[in-house]
Amino acid sequence: MNYFLILDFVLLKRYGNHNFVLASFCLLILLFFKYFERKHFKRQKEKERQFKNILKTQGIKITINSDKCTVVTKKYTIPNPYLKKVSRPSMMDHLTDRINYDEYIEVKECYIECDVEVDKVEKYFKSKTIKMDTKTLEIKLYLEKEITIYYNNTTEEYFFDLDFLYS
């Protein structure tokens, strides 16, 4: 809030009264958008936490030996978001080395997949994307020895309990 007041003061000094009101209104709208965006993000996190708690209490707990799971790495390329198309290079572009960025960058995502027998039926489980190097993930799985999956038989919803990866 203090930043907002300082910015308002700077705008008032620089642009006068009319533009100050307009700029203040625009900044206020941006602050409201940011507030509701954060609120929505918190609500999504809360829903995910509730979903996991329901599955932990009402679902089937499946414990799998980590040797039966495989770590899969998926690679793809995307346009470089840091690439700056410059018509006239400036000194700052050379200092930050923005001119020499690659046009595309390679993104690596890894996830865990398992085939498990549940109620005499073979089921395939795939974890969400894990933001971790493949080798690090494999080492942590090896050290943990077991992975827990919570599964709801009626809705076929599941999640991997991978809290040990981040501790």
C-alpha cells in the first residue's frame, strides 16, 4: 500500500491533477486484479488440500516398491520468453547478453508412472509433473524405497504422496 501512495505522489508531481486521478484509478484496478488473482490461487490450493485429505481418509492406500515405478522424462522446445528482438542493440542488451539467447529453449519435465494391481485389476498411475532433475528424482525414490498412492475406486481419482521429495 505504501508503494501505491508513493507512486501516486510521483504521478501527481509529474502529470498534474487530471492524469493523477486517471493513473490512480488504473493502479487501483490493477491492485484489485492482483488481489483476486492471489485469492483464486489460495482457493485452488485449499481445494487441492481438501481433495487430498478426502482421498487419504476415504480412498484406498496403495504402497508400491519404488523399483516398480519408472521415472519418465519428457523433452520439448518452446520459444524463449527471454529473447528480445532488437532492431538497434543497446549497451544494456550487451551487458545482459540478451542478444545471444537461443531462439528456442528445451524444457524437461519428469513424472513417475506405475502399473499396479488394484482389486485384481491392473491400473496405470501417472504422477503430476515433478520439477526436479531426473537423476535427483531417481536417487530420492531409491532412498525412499516405497511410494504411496491414494486411490478412490468409485471416481478413479488418485494422487501420489510425494511429500518426501521436498523434505
